[in-house]
Amino acid sequence: MEKETAARAAETAVLLARCDFAQKREARRAAPGNPACATLKVVTRSPLCAMSSVGRVAYVVSYRRGSNSQNERYVLLEIEGVSGGEAARFVGRKVLWRSPDGRLSVKGIIVRVHGCKGRVVARFRKPLPGQAIGTRALIL
């Protein structure tokens, strides 16, 4: 019995350490009698959430482009931990991209879903530089 309780507490602690607040709420509801859930108030964040205490991390995949052109204001983002159907709930949310050295930050908004693999299209106020591809952006 004690081993099962300890394993359940460890699994709940791992779930609580993730970024998504909905997952934390579900983990607390799943084990209401678990003392680890009741006493755990300070949660350590994963390295993916180091950019902010609120929000999700997305990666810049590419510019939105055609066969002969590309528009640097429109960017394809891949949201960490999001699959196909879940990406639609991020439409309308704000996005912040910061350069790796911290000198430049550009704000944007998610305008639509791209494809069926959980990627979204974001429109930024200013065009992103080519060095932005592969870097992280924060979804607020």
C-alpha cells in the first residue's frame, strides 16, 4: 500500500511540475486525498517554461510562404505539447518573440491554425529576422 501511495504521489508531483495549469488542476482533482497535492504550493517549472510564469512556449518553424514569395510578418509556430485539434484554442492569443540577446522583442497575434499537426500562423507587428527561425516565442 505504501509503495502505491508513494508512486502515486511521485506521479502527481511530476504532473504538477508541468507548465499547463489545466493539467495541474486535473491532477489535483484526480487525487484529492493525496497529501502531496494538498501541501504542494510552490511548483518548480520545467526548463521550457523559463521564459515566463504564465504562457506557453512555441517554436518558430518557418515563414508563411508561397512558391515564389515569403512574408516575414506571418510565421508558422509549433506550440510545445499541443497536437492537432488543440491548436484552435490558441487563435486570438498574443505572442511575444525576443531575440536571443534580448535587444529586440516583437509582438504578434495568432490568426489561424495551419494544417492538422497543431501548428498555428501568427502575424507580427514587424517582420521577424531570419535568425528567428528555430527560436522560442512566448504565447501569452
